[in-house]
Amino acid sequence: MGKMFELIHEDKDTNARLGRIKTLHGDIFTPQFLPVGTYAAVKTLSFQDLEDIGAQIILINAYHLILRPGIEIIKSIGGLHNFTGWKRPILTDSGGYQIFSLATFCKVTEENVIFKSHLDGTTYTLSPEDIIRIQRDLDSDIILPLDICTAFPCDKKKAEVEMKITLNWAKRSKEEFQKSVKDCRLIFGIIQGSVYHDLREECIEGLKRIGFSGYAFGGLSVGEPTDLKYGVLKYISPLIPKDTLRYLLGHGTPQQILECVELGIDLFDCVIPTRYGRNGTVFSSEGKLIIRDSIFMKDLRPVDENCNCFTCRNFSRAYLRHLFNVREPLAGRLLSLHNIYFYIQLMKDIQNAIRDNRFLEFKHKFIEAYNKRDAEVNF
């Protein structure tokens, strides 16, 4: 497997780092945020919107595509890039989390996972090798193997059993990847082990022996308390090889991203920007704004006076509030557009701060300004 990740620069005061991923469909600069396109679409936004915003990569979920429209249809068209029209890199999630959280029935064996669709009850049997072949047929640039997303809370014995199955599946996935994926794709190992540091370390050491382009932190967005989550991250992040990628699945808020960038994490994904946008909440340099609130009824300012997105260049808070009150779908689209722009711009600002060795200064100033509105509202 050729090196497709270049570590460009490390911040002098923290573990924050600047890097570049080379893929068949373009380069990705890290730290980076991946908009989530669960069903091969980022909700309410076109791929032209995402290109204009500057998104470099998106996440698409394999589980949902297995159910609808079916992998064979996408394969017959030449993969996800042809199917969707998105020409930049794509990371596909194996669907392990959805299999264990959405399926109406799920049985795990050492060999495979058997589950029933949450849509129509159809039974599927998928092995780790099947998941790799599916993502090959999807034309994914970055592939995640099948894993068991351990629930929280979980006793240590159960967490250990599931971690060891995940590790065995990772070995089989890598073997299938080397056999059937012939061009320059990346495959990540997924670290499980719940909140138990020794299990996480054992998993990492096993994954390192197998060898991956990057390592994804799984099972850290399933309801565990913040202190336990960050305790795990702080312990295991330094154990990841410096010349490989670190990916935190399912995070997060701007504050979470900044805290985790400081720990040396490179990639993030989350549905928060679009989900919040569709529900009338926006991110700004002043903090979160609930645009439906009556205080914005006559507010002619843009969502964020420091933002240059399409929404902020053209519409007032008063107008956006009106759109929500009359239940106009355009409201969710415009606020989702702003939120994704906000996240992508945040990542660019983080990259620049790391390059200039001023990440801590940037982090503190950002969080101070971001939290100011919440303090004023709660006063």
C-alpha cells in the first residue's frame, strides 16, 4: 500500500497537525470535516452547493445503499461518482453502526452479520469481505471495514469479545482489500473497546500489526459521558502511528472539533450542521442562534456578519425567521448551506492557525467569542 497521507506540519504547542491525503479524485487537506450524505445526498443541498462551499470530501453510508437502490444499480453506472455527479473524494462507512442500531433483527457470528432491513424485513447476510467488495463496487476513495459498534454502557467482558471480533474482521477486510481493490484506495482500521483503555490499546496494537492507512475511533458517540470520551481519546491518540490518519466518527460541534484537533485528530463527520439547519439553528462566530426566536423578527443583519456564504450575503435573520414560521422548505436549505459553509471555513481557519503555529491562540479566541452569546442569554 503506497503512502497517500503526507504530514505537512505540526503545531509547536499542541498535537494539532496539518496534512494532505492523496486520492484518485483529488487531494484533501487536514484537519477536515466531511458533510454526511447518508443516502448519497447531503440533505437539502446539491453537490454544486458543496463544491461552491469548498467541501473536499463527503461521507456516504453503505448500509442505506445496500437497501436502496441496491449496490448492483450503482455498480452498473460505474460507482457513486457517476451515480451522484460528485467528482471529489468519497468516504463510505461500512454501515456497521446502522446494522446494529437500525435493523429489526441482528445476529453476529465470527463469520458474518445477519440482519433484517428496518424498511421491509428482508434478511441480509454480510461478511467483512462482502463489505469491502461492496465499497469497491461503490468506487469509494476511503473504505471503512465492518466492525461491531459496542453500545454504552457495556461490561468489560462483552466489550472485549466484540473488540476481538472487530479485530478479526479487520484482518479479513485488509486481506480482501489487498486481493480485490487494485488501485489507490485507502482503508482504515476501526478502534473499538468501549471506554476501557486497555481494550482500546489492545485493539490499536492489533490493527497496527495488520497495517492501515488510517485509524478511526469508533464507539465514542453512543451516549457515553464527555469525561469518559475525552479520557479515551487522550489516552489512545498518541498510540496511533504519526504517519497515518486519525478519524473521529460521528463528531461533532465546533468546540468538540477544536478540542480533538488539539489531540492530533485529522478527520471528522457529523450530521449536526444540516440537522440543526433544518430545525432552525445556525452556527455563527457569536455562537449558536435559534433563528425561529422572536428576537430576530425585525433583525435585518445576516446570520453572521463575518460570513461570506450565499445565505449571509443575501438574506436577513428576519427573513429567515419568516421562512421558518411559514414552514417554507427553503429555510432549512438556506440554513444548512450556511452551517456547512461555517464548518468548512472553520477547518480552513484551523489549518491556517496550525501552519502559523498559533492554534492555541485561535482555539481560545474562537471559543471565547463563540460562547459569549450563550453567556449573555443565560445571564
